[in-house]
Amino acid sequence: MRDTIYYAHKTINMEGRIIDLSKPIVMGIINVTPDSFYEGSRYISATQVVSQALRMYEDGATLIDIGGYSTRPHAEEVPEKEEIRRVTTTIKHLKKELPTALISIDTFRAAVAEAAILEGAGMVNDISGGQLDDKMLATVAKYQVPYVLMHSRGTPQTMTQLTDYDNLLLDILTYFHQKLATIRQHGIRDVVIDVGFGFAKTMAQNFELMKNLSYFQILNLPMMAGISRKSMIWKTLESTPAEALNGTTALNTWALLQGASILRVHDVRPAVEVIKLLAHSKK
């Protein structure tokens, strides 16, 4: 185990390919589930998944994030074997069609992460920060894939009850410091942080985080913003997830201005366009 780990602020290494984050990138969401909160992100058949993934890459996505367990509030439990079946089948078909595809696995289970990596996933996106499976960090370290460290509390079934903070920003920053110390001990090299919009946060807390997202640049790590079509958007606008694209684009723009390096989205092309327009506006 290495005594010190250097965290590159503007790059991550996926499958030996250096991903430059000096210019923000887009991660497309594909849920192999029947119950994700946004119906437009649910894909069941391998044909549907491959078709949608190819469309996302054509629209400018750098990564595809594949999940087999809905993490919306009060989501139903999914047996581990079923989650593994869902994601490995999907990754296998996608890699067959597009061998160069860069894939992230969205899971809090170490066994699922390992199975996905063995099929071709090159990043682990863990909503729990290793809290829901004590083997997760060791698994990530074993395969030396980038790790998305998200802030959350509890499980999808309990998180809405765990929204009391002494100081929201400071409490989340402390969480990251503590988790990063453990991550360093495991020897994990590439880490991306995610403040976890919607996970154990009230509506007001979500907007406080959005307002102060740049606060977390003090960690000197790439930051992912995952706000696509979430309830903080459509409930505020009194609409629905299906009608939340414009609101998503607005908040993605703000997230980029606050230092986000990765936009995790259901709709790739609008996110890519925001990145391009902001880049031109800074010239």
C-alpha cells in the first residue's frame, strides 16, 4: 500500500485512458430497472440499452453510467444476484457493440461492482461512499478504477428521514475529509466527489448546496453534479420529471459555473451544448 496518494485535479485514468477534466464532460444515465424515478431512463432489453447508449455517445457523452438498482427514495430492494444479472448483461452487450465504450457502474454493492468491472466497466459510482458495503473500497482499490464518492445517509428506504444537519456545508465537507482519509489508506488513486443532491437532503438543503457548490472546490478533486430531472427541479416548478429538462439545463449551467467537472444526465445533447456555450462565452 502506498503511503501517499496524488490526486490529479483535472484528470482520471479509465482503463489506461486519461480523461481530461479541464473541460467538463457528460455522463449519460442508463437504468436497467423497472422503477427509476424518471420513466425515460428505464431500459429493460439489451437492444434498448445498446441503442440508447450509442445515441448518447453520438450526442457527445464521454461516459455511460449503468445502474441495476433504483436509488430513488423508498425504492424497492433488489436482490444482489438480480442486480448483477441486470448490469453484467447490459455491459456485455454494450461492449460487444462498442468495445471502446467507457462505462461507469452505479452500485453500492462490492460484488456488483466487481462483476461489472470484470465485464468492462471502468469506474464505480457509489451513492453510499462505502457505507453500505464494507468491501467496496477494497474492491475499487483491487482494480484501481476511478471512484465517485457521493455524500448520502442511510439507504434509499430511509434517507428521507435523515436530513438533520448542524451545518449542512461543513457537515458534508467533514464527511468528505473522513472518507477521503479512508480512501487514501486503501490506495485508491482517482476520486470524484458528488454532494448527493436529493440524498438525505430537503428541498431547501438541495438549493443551499447548489448555491454553494463551489465551496467544495477546497477538496481539489473533480466534482460531479447529478441533478438531472430530480424533484428539486420539478417540484419547485410544479411540473413532472418528464417536463424537467429546461430546469435541469438551468441548474447544470449553474453547476458548471460553480466548478463541476462532470454532468450526470438523462439528456446528453443539451448538457453537451451547455458546456460548449459556456466555453465560448469564456473566450
